[in-house]
Amino acid sequence: MPSQKIQRGMNTSRGVKGSTPGVMTLADTSAGQALSVQLQDGVWTVVERVDASTNWLQDVYRHEHGWILVDGAQARVLHLDDCGNIVQVHQFDREWCLYEALPWG
């Protein structure tokens, strides 16, 4: 994917985490997309983007084999590979309020 500047019109960002020096991940919440952004010449640029097919992406976590995404609208946790393909879904009770994605094991 070609690099592009982070959109000024991004409605709500959540789950902002530093991963390596000069690189962060974040959830573009209402767009339902997880972003990996890099600081280049003083500008944050999108270098990776995956879609969660939701209107409320609560949190994201990038790890060496892919992504963990928390879909707050559908009370589920998605595990995606490096290409953004869903490899596993954990569905929870819709009354639960899921907030954060952290790896275990």
C-alpha cells in the first residue's frame, strides 16, 4: 500500500500504541480500520491499514504475525493475519463492553 498522510477528518481514534520508535498503531474507530502509522519528516503517514467491517473499532494491537482488533459494536475480538484476513473470531455477549486488546500465551 502506498503511504498516505493520516486523514484530518478522522472522526475518533482509539487504542493508540507505540510499537517501535517512530511507529504507532491506532484504531480509526468509526471507519472500522486499524492503522499503522510512521513519523516521516515530521508527518505521521499511514503505512498499513486493515478493515474490521464495523462502525465501532474500540482497540487494536499489532504483533509480529498480524493484528488483534476489538469490535465494540459487535462484542467480538478479531485475529487477522499480516494481510488483514480474519483467521479467528471470538464472539462475546453483546452486553459486555470490550475495551482493550492484549496478547496472552
